[in-house]
Amino acid sequence: MNPKRKRRLLLVGLLLLGVSAAVALTLTALKENVSLFITPADIAAGRIPQGNQFRVGGIVVANSVKRDSDSLHIQFDVTDGAGTVRVDYTGILPDLFREGQGIVAQGSIENGIFKANEVLAKHDEKYMPPEVAEALKRANTPAPHPTGAQ
Amino acid sequence: MFPELGQWSLILSLLVAVSLAIVPLLGSYLRLEGWMRFADRATRVQFALVLLSFVILTLAFLQKDFSVAYVAQNSNTALPWYYRISAVWGAHEGSLLLWVLILCGWSIAVSLKGHELPLAFRARVLAIMGWVSTGFLAFITFTSNPFLRLFPAPAEGRDLNPLLQDPGLVIHPPMLYMGYVGFSVAFAFAVAGLLDGKLDSRWVRWARPWTNLAWAALTGGIVLGSWWAYYELGWGGWWFWDPVENASFMPWLAGTALLHSLAVTEKRKLFTSWTVLLAIITFSLSLLGTFLVRSGVLTSVHAFTSDPSRGLFILIFLAVMAGGALTLYAWRAPRLVVQQPFGLFSREVLILAGNIFLVLAMVVVLAGTLYPLVIDLLGASKISVGPPYFHTVFPLVLTPLVLLMPMGPFTRWKQDEPRRVVKLIWPGVLLTVVVLAVFALQMHQWSAYGLLAAAAGSWVLGGTLNYFWQRQRKARERVLGVGQMPSGVVGMILAHAGVGVFLLGVAMTESQSIEKDVRMAPGEQVELVGYQFRFLGAQHAEGPNYQAEQGTVEILKNDQVIATLHPQKRMYVAGGKPMTEAAIDAGFSRDLYVAMGEALGTDGAWAIRVYYKPYIRWIWLGGIFMLLGGIVAATDRRFRLAEQAVALREQKLALQEG
């Protein structure tokens, strides 16, 4: 093999090696670091993913928000019409969090209560997280607000 | 009457764009000079028409013409005039108009500055940019008309999204679009080169400053967006790996690779087909970014609308542009390959390696951004990919890049000796140790991640300073002044140093920040790393178009008040939207950040976020260095001399032919 071809082979080999290593790494990392979206109905039916953290979305049930008087601990119920789950959270809620509003919480289930480490509500009162809109549609509950689509 | 004029001018500009896309291109094949010259005229007319409709839309906002639906949806009589101007690009329709306006601006700049380019080549470049503007003008005309009327006209408009009522957001979209759209120049050059079947290194040199400027603008846009998110969203983060942020980061990564490979192609006539491919990829990613943001397929703070027809249009357009360019590439690229000898240890190989890692980083971001979409389309389940994924993979891809960065400039083209380079790099290692020690001593909590990131930053900064110093010394030996360094080199040094500064900022902020969410009654205080935050209560306050509860927080150090902050919780009257306005005591080596959550109980207590963020300013400071580096490099005299040389040769040719 002449040196020119040898060099090119080396470069191509290195390139392939790098790319395949990166792809393998990316796929593994993706598999381990995604969080699944489930609905309150899934939880009610016992379809709870193992291990990892996941997200749950729905509407905050009216009059369900209970706040401790001396800390930032808060509990509220989230529903998609077909099921309801209690969410437990400590911290500051987003600006647009309120009863009747669609939210998404991230965390895990402990003793039937969803322990959230993050609560998201989008920055537009018209806006419904698409996952929540779809979950509501599946459970045949009319959305309390119009979704973003017009 | 006026809005209709704006719409007519938009439709006319679409017709002009179509002719610009076709006539000069045909002319270049049929060798019809008049048809080719048509490109310059069409570019001008197109720019004038789009500018006219942009001005008319702006006037509609200034005159509070709520009979225009877009104006009624995005402004309000109480909105201050400067936000009424920035509201023009505050939502979907207007921001697309801005996109096209900037595209027409770049086209006219190419037409004005491009007289040194051969006529046929210039005609093709402008025609290809015409294809892009055709697509976007058709998109606006058929799916997103900003001049749509409302009848009867409402007496009062809704409001501009309060998040966008901010000086940072006035300039963020134009900057970002300057970058996105600026890459269309490199794209048009690449495609024109493919059509020609050759890419002359003089034209490559000519394309370099444009790419530099586009890259600098994109850098600026991203930095502004990050800074805005930090103080405006009220969470105190500077990057969220939000899909829309990723959408701007992908063209940046590809564009960075493009900048470097353009240098190789110009200087060594190597990697031509790789450079062309990168130019196509970079602009396609800009289009993809526009698609992701505009189609509403992604859940994000930026997703204004979710109109499927719009998404479909951009997707088809993206497929046509990127697919067409890539097909042409597959067909023609083999012709661009020029054999040049180069050694295994040489600057071109180091740059190529850097390029590969930049592209890998881009692929990592792309995968994380599109994976949820793909899984959703397959109907498997709904998932989201969050920061943990990026935090796992990104450092691994960046490590080789960081290691290579200070070495590249020291290494010679063609062939070099590793031993020679190592000898030159030595002082940089010492500098690295010093810088790292300075930062490590300021770390108050142990963090392996923080130390590694700080080491990376120190290595890049130390290595770059070392290069600067050695280069200066060499310049002095040759009895040249300080100003004798070519500005291309100065720009490179600035940008590389910026990366170091940025990494140090990231290392300190990410590993040493302290964030506390606390319940505070008036008079209570909380301590963070030697700073006492004392809450004095909240009072009612009023702004031009909002009502607020304004808190007062005193910050004490060693019992001395060093700052009094006034965070606000605002309620915008028109839209009824709440907003958190954080208050920040900014500093060179640390920020103190206070934001209000919600009122609790009856004793005047509030939920309050108090953050200590060391060196967070360095993140944006590094970005500003990179931006300046891009601009300085674009002013390199060598680029202009090259233009003159091309012009001279053209004249000679014309004389010979005549």
C-alpha cells in the first residue's frame, strides 16, 4: 500500500471509530436520561414506570392546593379527568401556576404520592403543554382553556 | 389603506424574488449578460419592497392601528413606544418579516460588495439567495400575513407578551437572525461553487469575512438570549437545553467548524468538499431551527403557535433546500477534490480533528433535540430529554476539542514536529496551573466536575495567552509594532480566549452556586457565603402597563449594607399575566440574585429565591470576546487585498477579451 493511501485509510478509520463511539455513547446516554410522560390515569391504573424519574401532566384541581404556613411545602391534586394524583412539592411555583391551569411535574411516585422536584407551567396563559392537551383529549375532558392552536 | 400597501409590497417582493431565483441562474448558463446583471437590480428592488412593508408594519404599531390583527394581538395603548417597535418582531408573522428583511439586507450587501466576483458567479450566488427569500416570502404571504385586518377594529389591543418587554429582547431576535440568515451567504457560495464545479480559493477568501460576521452575530444573539433568560425568567439559570436554545446552538457549532475549515480551504486548498458540506449543513440547521421554533412541534417557552400548516410548509422548504443542495453535493463534490500533500501532524489535521468534534457535538445536540419528536412520531411514548443527557455526553465530546485548541495556532501547515510544538506550549502549561490555582482557591465546595471544567478553561485561556505572548515576542524581534499582528490572528486570539473565559465562568457558576428558596417574613434574614439577605417587606408599586408588589431586600456583608435590591412580582394589566422581575447585584466575581415567589400567609411573608452565583458574568463576557473576535477577524486586510487582486485580474481579463 502506498503511503498516501495508508494515511487516508488511517484518517477514515479514526473517523469511523470516533463516530461510532459517539453514536453508542449518545444512545446509551439518551436511554438513561430521558423522562417518560405519563398521565394521572396511567397512575390510577397502576401503569407506573420503574426506576427513573418521569413526568406527569394535567389540570390542577380546584380547591386542592394546600400550603404549609411556615415553609414552602405544598400539595395539590392533578387530574386528566380519568384519574387524579396528589403532587407533593417544596419550593417556589412558576408564575402561571394556579388552580384550573395545566401543569407538568417531574419527579417520582412514593407511597401513591407524586414527589415532584420540578413543576412547570408555561409562560402564556393560553398555552397548554401539548402532552397535557393530548392526555385530556384521551380522557375526553374538555380543556378549561383553549390550546395554543387557532 | 397603509396596511394593504404593505401587503401589496410584500406580494410584489415575492414576484421579484421568484424572478431573482430564476432569471440570473438561466442567464449564467445561457451566457446572457443582461440576465445575469438582472440579479443586482432584482436584489435592490426586493430589498426596497420588503423594507417598505416592514416600515408600514412598524408604523401600524406606532399608530396603534388595532384594525391590523397582528398589531391588536401584540400591542396595547399602554405599551411604551420602544416596545411597540420591538413588538413588530414579538410574534410569529413579524419576526418572519424581520427574517426576510435581514436576508434581503445580506443579499444587497453581497451585490454591492461583490463587484470583484466574476459576473456569472455573483449572479448564481444572488439567485440562490433569491431561492431562500422566495421560500420565506411565500411562507409569509400564504400562511402568516402580518397585515391581516380585523373588522370591526377593537378599541384596545391585547398585550405584547410581558416576557418580551425587555431591552435585552429588543435586540436578541435581530442579532440571532443576522446570524442565522448570514450563513445563507456561505450556503449560496457553496452551492454556486457546486454548480460551477470548482471553488476558487479567491472566492473562498471572499466568503470568509461574511461567515465571520454571521458567526459573530449568532454568537451575540445566543449570548443575549442566555443573559435575558437569566434575569428575566426568574430561575437564575443561563442555559436550559431548551429545544429552542438548542436550535440556535446547532448552527453555531456547525458554523464554528465552517469558520475553521474555510481557513484551511483558503490557505491550503484542502478539504474543499468538506467545507462546502459544512456550509450546506450550517444553513440547513438555521432553517431547521426556524422550523422547530415556528412549527410548535416542540414544547418550549418560545413556541408561540402550533399551526400544523406552517410547520409543514417550512418542513417542505427545508427538505427542498437542504435536500437539493445535498443532492447537488453528492453529484458534484467529487470534482472539488484537489490532491494536496499534508502530514499527519500539521495544522490542517488538527483543524480537521477539531471540526470532527464540533460536528459530533452538533450531532449530540441534534439527537437530544429530535429524539423526543421521533419517539412521539413512532407513537411509542412521550418523553423529554433534559439537562442530564447533555451534561453526560457534552463534556466528553468537548474534552478533545479543549485539548486541541491551544495547540492549533502553534502548529505549522503541511507538516510539523510534535516535539517543536510541545516546547512552545510549555509556558502555557505553567500559565494553566496558575490560573487554575487562582480559581480553585476560590471554590468553597468540593466538586470534581467544577475542577475539571476550571482546568479546561485555564488550559484554553493559558494556552491562548501564551500564544499571544510568543507571537508578540516574535513580532518585536522583527522590529514590528504591537499593531502589526494581522487582525485575523488577533480575532482568533480573542475568540479562543473567550472560550477560556466562558469555560471558567461555567465551571464556577455550575459548581459553586448556592440557590435557596426560603420563606421570609419582614425582618427575617438568611445567610449565603458570608452575605446576609434581609427581607424588609413588600409594597405596592405601579409601572406604565403593570401593577406590582415590590419587595425590599438588603444585603449585608460584615454588618455593612452593600446593596439594596427591589425584586418585583408584576401583574400586567392588559393580559392579566403575572411576571417575576428578579433583582440582581451584579459583580465581576459574583452575582447576588433575589426573586419573589408568592405571598404566603397573613404576616407579609413571601416565598423568596436567593442565589449566589460566582463568576456568572464570565459566561457572557467570554461570549462577548468570541463575538469581538469574529468581527475583528472579518476586518483582516488580507481579505480586502484579495478582493483587489481579484478585481485587478478581472479588469485585465476584460481588457484582453475586449
